[in-house]
Amino acid sequence: MPHSELVQSLLKGLDLLKLISLKNSGVRLNELAAETGIKKTTLHNLLRTLCARGFLVKDSANRFKTGPAVLEIAENQQTVTRRTRAADFCVELQEMFPDNVVTLATLSGSGVRCIFRVSPDRPGELQRPPERNFMPYVSVSSIVLQAANPFEARHLEEHYPFEEYGIGMWGSLKKFEEAKDSVLKQKYFLRDNGKFISIAFVMPECFTLGFSFPHEENFRIARHLKAAEFFRRNVWGE
């Protein structure tokens, strides 16, 4: 693209943002004018615009520093990268456990949403089921998310009151609270109804990794614990 077709004011603004990001203690308008050669009136307008969108902030000493919007962009990119890694490793885990359904779920507003799903009937295929939600108090993924993220779960539990949606499963709020305490200690919740075993593991950033598979006599959780550690390490670096 010819240089004349570039938006010059945008180029100057981006150059300013890059320059200010290198100044740990911030920089004043006069210093920027001397360093860049940009007229002070033009510089003032560029700085004011970048501040208005949160890319810069001005402190009490009139020094300009990078603002929260810069961090937000970096965090958004990091989230996309993590989602991509999570998708890849969900597929890999299902290959490790070919008779398991593997899911990644998170709290989303007033629901527990399944982000990714890989199942034995569609091996190697990452499913992104838009309408698949897990019931609070009932599914192992929901129970783990409610236990590990009490603040984020408040809206969910207000929308689905325990007295209406949880009492049939647990019989009393005390038993549900005890189950959540167990999740916090073990970092997972397991249910075996004699036909299927379901396990959900606590993951960072309000996520849970789930496995569901046919009942096994004398089942031992060690392999799935290692798989959850493998997933956490490769997606979040923990």
C-alpha cells in the first residue's frame, strides 16, 4: 500500500502509544514534543484521544502512561491463545480416553455453558455446542464451578434457587455445602450412578474439565487426575 494512503494521524497515535509504553515512569507532553517533533496542539489532541479510549492515562504529575485498554488487548489475545490450546488438548484427551466424553465448561451469566465437547461417536472432532448447558446443583461440571467460583456463581444461584432446583438432588443445603467443601479440598467432583461415571476438575479462570464414561468396576481416578494436571499445565502453564 502506498504511504500516501495510510492514515497519518492514526500512524502518529500508534507511534506515540509505542513510545509511551517504553517509559516506565510516564512522560510529559513537553518531553514528547521534544522527542517526536510533533506540534504541541497536534500532540495534545492525539493524547486526549488515546486517553478517551483508555489506551493512555494521565497521572497527577501530568505524565502520560499506558492505560487499561492496552492490558485488555493483551488479555484478549491471551484468552484466544488459551482457548485454542484448550481446544487442541480436549481432542488429545479424548484420544487418550477413547470411551470418554470430554468437555470444557464455564459459568456464563446465569448458566453453565459447555464450550468444547469431544465424544466417542465423533472422535477427533471438536464440537462447539451452542445450546448445551449444564444444570446447576446437578451436573458435576456445575457443582465444581459453583464450589470453586462462589462470587461468579451468585447470579446463577439467584436465577436457579436451591430450594427449587437443588433440594431434590441434595435433600438439604447443608449436604450441598459439604459437597462443595469436598470439591475445594480435592479439586474435583466425581459421581458414579452405576451406569456412568462423571468427573469434573477445577480449572483456572472459572473453567472446569469434565469426563463422562461407562461405569467401570474398581475404577481408580489416578489416570484422570494426571490427565487434568496435563491439561492445566499445557493450557495455563500451571
